Amino acid sequence: MGKQPVRMKAVVYALSPFQQKVMPGLWKDLPTKIHHKISENWHSAIFLLGPVIGTYAYVQNYKEKEKLEHRF
């Protein structure tokens, strides 16, 4: 008359340590993928790396000037 509990079977997913082809598409044609990413997004890389490299060069120059200023 009342509700009876129903047993549910659980599904467990696992990868075998002996299975070699887990992600075969990741390494397939890797140099072409990297070239494609760089050639399509070169302007984004310039806008990202430009200020970072510029700031690093400025700091290095400033530190060098400061070292030479205290030399005498």
C-alpha cells in the first residue's frame, strides 16, 4: 500500500591504466594546430606580450640606473 524503495544501480566510469588511446585527438597533428592558433591570434599575443615585455624592460633599466647612481 505504501511506497517501496527501489534499488538503483550505479554506473561507475573509470579509465584503465593499460588503455593507451585515452585522448588520441589531442596529439594528432599538433604542429599544425599550434601554427593555426598562432597565425589566427597573433594580434592578441602582441597586445598581451607587448606591455609585459615593456614593463619588464623598464624595470630592469630602472634597477640598473639605480645601481649605477649609488656607485659614486
